[in-house]
Amino acid sequence: MLKVQDIVYCVFSAPDLDKMAAFLVDFGMIENGRTSDRLFMRGAGPYPYINVIEKGPSSFVAVGMLAGSAAELEAAAKLPGASAIENIDAPGGGRRVRLTGPDNYRFDIVHGMEPAEKLPVRDPLAINFAWKKQRVVNLQRPAFEPARIARLGHCVLKFSDGDRAAHWLNQTLGMLPTDRLHVPEDPSKTLGTFMRCDRGQNPADHHTIFALQGMPGDINVHHTSYEVQDPDAVHIGNQWLHSKGYVAEWGVGRHLLGSQVFDYWRSPYGHIFEHYADGDLLTADIKPGDYAATAENLAQWGPELAPTFFDSVRL
């Protein structure tokens, strides 16, 4: 069975590539190629790009997932409705198979990309705890700058049937359920399932795709999320984006499920982009949890949940 190992990129379309490039640079990404109709943005990690912006009406286009091997890519091409294996015309090359998931979401299964050289990011800040001092004659002076993106961590997609989508992610992509959120008054009704990659005993992020139950007429990406070095980077990135006049959505806080220190922002075209740091890592043998979707189960601390947070797009 196909077992995807990571999330590689997300694809959006936008009317103005320059406007999106400016936002993504302030968000902490770096341009790594451009054509007349496509923009490639990377983080500091080894993937040659983590965001593709195609010129066109504002929308979410696709998510790219890493196949575990060339053999798995070939197996993906045999799935119902799959494309043939095709070469990727983008930085790093490689090959992909396009799958159509629930609600017609496009999932690109990719393999064989040439890795990019990692880019420098400042060292994580050493912290002096009450009874454990790690920093002596080492002054704390992080730069005021964009929160340098290390990698794409996850995306949240709204589905017309969240349970069916989680089942598809498990049966087709080999992903594992980590935690389920249910309606507080009715535990039989799922609001969303956090799905992680099955890496066996190698640690995986708490979730790589969150299958969220959407409302009729609102089936869209909810947000995409990007890892930065540490919680200070999240806070400094928050101040940087405020200074540039972008639209804040929710943060800074710390989630309960996944434990990430988070901060959410709106792109110029209304989609939510998240900075996070210090997320949970799990092995494949961890059993899934089940939680009511209450405020205390969304965040351990932070500002009150923004009333517009669950709107897919807000201009």
C-alpha cells in the first residue's frame, strides 16, 4: 500500500504573482524560480519549493505528497482515476502521479526531486529555565526579521464528509489517524480528524493533513502551515507582519492537539497561512485520541478564537 512520507508543497492560484511573492517573502519564504505564469517559493529545507503560485483566479489547486519509493509511485499510477507518471517541470524535477481525492481535491504523489541546498537559519535560542541554566555570557539578541520558514508542515482541508475523507487518506495514502474532534454535544458527529504520515518508528508530525468537516458551499482549503525555528521566531514573525500591514487572524497561542505555538495570517487573497514551532512528533504505534471541539481543546493559551477563523477565505 502507498504510504506517503511527507508533505512537499501546496499549489495556489492568484491574479497577481508579485503581490503573492511580496507577502510570502515577508512571511519568511524565498523565491526559487518564476515563469510568466508560475511562482516557486521555498523554505530553508531541502525541498526546492514548498509553495507554487499559478497565475489565475484566487483558489487552492493541489497538495503534493512524498511517495516512499519509486515503486510506490508506480503503484499510485495504478489507482482508480490516477494519471500516468509524468515528469515535473519545476525546480528539482522529479516525477509525479496526480490523484483525485474526495471533493475533487488534487493530490500530487511525487518522487525523485533533486534536493536543494539547505539555507542558513539562526540557531534556536538557548533558554534559561528556573532550575536549569543553559545560557551564560550569551546575550539574547534575535534579529527583527521575517520568521524564516524551515518547511511546510501541514494543510487543513474542508470536506463535505470529513469521515469519508479521513478513510480515503488512510486507505489510499496510508496515513494514520492521530486525534479526532467531535461535536461536544454529540460525540458521534466528527468535526475533523488529524492524519499523520506512517513512518513506522521514525517520528512524524502530529498531523500532516487535517480532514475538517466543511459546511455546504464552503469546501476549500482552510489553512497551510509552516514550521519556523522556535517560539521566538513565531513572535518576531508576528511583529514583522504587523509592521508590514498584513491581516492577522489568530495568535500567538499554543495548541492542545499537536502542542504547536501558532500564529495565523491572511494572504492578500484571503487564505490563511500559519507559522508554528515546537510541534509534537509521534511514532506509528500511538493510538488515536478523541476530543470534544471545545475552546480549551483548540488552544492551551492564547487570545480568544477569532470569529472568522473557520471562514475558508476572507478578503
